Amino acid sequence: MDGRRWPILPVGGAERPKPGVAARPRLPGRQNRDVELITDPGDERIADYRALTDVELRTRWEPPHGLFIAEGELVLRRALRAGYRPRSFLVEAKRAGQVADLDGAPVYGADPEVLEQVTGFHVHRGVLASFHRQPVPPASEVLAAARRVVILEDINNHTNIGAIFRGVAALGVDAVLLSPTCADPLYRRSVRVSMGEVFAIPYAKLDPWPQALSEVRDAGYTILAMTPAADAVPMQQLTDTQRLRPALLLGAEGPGLSRHALDASDVRVRLPMRRGVDSLNVAAATAVACWELTRDDPA
């Protein structure tokens, strides 16, 4: 793929050295955990981590191969707690003790210069992990288990996706539904910005779009389309019935919701603005709207 030597790794974890090839030196870890030292950026055992800054390449590589990358010790431990199975851990060699207690996958250690050559950036947190993805549940399953959901149309910015998941988790909304063109919640930047909350919030795809919005309505939700239009209902004025099982629908930065999505909604709602500001960043708008819908819940 793109001449970068991307092997298809075995399901059980990263590829091991071939018979007859000398094993790499090993660094002693705490609690009798061995850390395999990587000195060659082209070492196939760490192919999962190659070119992490190449968004197009990563989005074509990771989902089809059933993997995602977590950055930082806090985030990778949240992935483990959520039940994601690790493929491998890659750490700055001097930080090996941070993951010495983790089992289930090989641990590779490297100097910062090698890490940067492999990943394409300075790994300032010093810890990366590759994980197996889990099957994404059907929308019907997610809807049945939730009371309030957020629905995203064409949100293809990974930073916004991560920030939205973090806000949804913090403010008590139960799930996120994505149109087919939304960015991957498990892309490294989304995971990092969410501080690992993408692992805590169930999500599913709504496909075909926007016809699948009827499935949301059939599940008993009221679809609330966020728009800055002057004739939209201020969120504070929603009725108790409209607040009972809300599905908050938001569109991408700039264009907002498509006409078809707006037409498929039940109520058009807006956040009242001041000083001539017509809209907020989509992640900020999601957080404010989620707070309004959950403000009477006990903390």
C-alpha cells in the first residue's frame, strides 16, 4: 500500500521475527515484563504505527484491518477498561515502566528519534497502543438502550468528533449516531481529543441517509434539528414531550444540516445568540444543547 510495506498482521498481535532472524534486544521491564527494543523504524513488528499523521492513509488502513491507535497512558487504559483487546504497545524506552503491568500483547520500546521516524510526529506522551476494533452495533440496538441521543451529519473533522463525544459523555447523553460520511470516532485524533470517552459512549451508523432517520422516530424519539434559522424554536422553549426522548441532530461546520435532514426532523431548534454571532463551533453547540436537555437531571 503506497509503497510503505504495510503487512497484514496476524489477529493475535504484531508479527514476530521470522525463523532464522535474530531477535531484537530486550529491555527489562518492571514486574518481570520484557520490553522488546526497536532500533529500526522499518521493523515490521511496529507496522501498525507507521505514518500516523497521514490522515488519508490511516483512514484507508485502520478500519479495513480492524485496528485503531490510542495515544497516551490514560487513553489506552480507558480502552482496556472498555474491553478493547490490545495488539501491541509502543513506548518510549525510558517510559516502559508505565505499561509494565499490562498483559495481552507485546510491548515495544524505542528511542524518541525512532518513534518520530515511525509515526511522523514527536510522541510527547511517550505511549501508544494498537487495539483490535469491536463490531459496531446496529442503530436499532443503540436506540433501544438509550433515552437521549445525538445524531451527526457529515461531521468529517476528527477534532470535532472527539470533542462531541467528550461533551456527550460529560453531560449525560447516552449515544451518538453517525451519518455514513462522518469521520471515524476511533481515529487517533478523535480518541485523543475525547480523552478516551469514545470508548464509553455507544455509537452506530445511520444508513441509508437521511432515510434512516425514520428508524429514530419509530423508536420513539423526537428529532430536534439544530439550525440558526430565526424561525427555529429556542431550546429553552421545548415542551416536556419534546424533551422526553430527544434526538439532537447537528450538521457540519459551515453548511450545517442538509435540506433533506432538516425536512426529516420533527422540530427545528436554535441556541439564542447575542452580539450578532450566528452560530457556534459544532462541538460547542452540541455541549450547550446537551446541557439544556439534561440540566434537570441529578449530577
